[in-house]
Amino acid sequence: MGSLVQYITYNGKKWPVRISYYCIKKFQEETGKKIEEIESDISLLEVLLWYGLIAGHTAENVPMTLKREQMEFVLDESMSEFSEIIISFFPLVSDGKLSNKKK
């Protein structure tokens, strides 16, 4: 289910987001961090969102018109939607936090 395109709302428009192999790979390349480290550094969400939006737009075959510097403002408006997307991608989530524990 995690590789499906989901949507966030920003400025009254729906934007495709996909947390995928590409997204996670680019996140790790850019930050040098594991995805679980988002828990301790919220600014990492901007990086994950950026690559998630690129992956979503690519999957939907639509042009990406948002700019990288807009990510904090996109998150201001759509944090709860993006959090739900992250939670749906990572099945090992408890209390809204990413977890390494196996269930």
C-alpha cells in the first residue's frame, strides 16, 4: 500500500505524494540519515516531502510546479495529511512515531 500515490492539500489544490524507493533513497543520500531519525529532527520532513512530491508527480505523470523552498509552508498547511501518509507507508508505527520494533 505504501507505494500508492496519496495526496496532500496546499493552497486549495491536491498534490500527489508517494513515499517510495526513490523517495527514501534520495532522502538518505541527501541527509545521510535513516528515515527513523525524522523523530528527532523535524526539519527532515521537508526533505522527505520534497522527494515524495517528486515521486508522486512522476507516478501521476504531471509536472511538478512546487519549489524546494516552499516545503516548510506546504508542511504548515498539510502536516496532518503528510503524517498520515508516512504512517500508512511504515507499518511499524506506534503512537505516531516510527519504530524499529517488529510486531
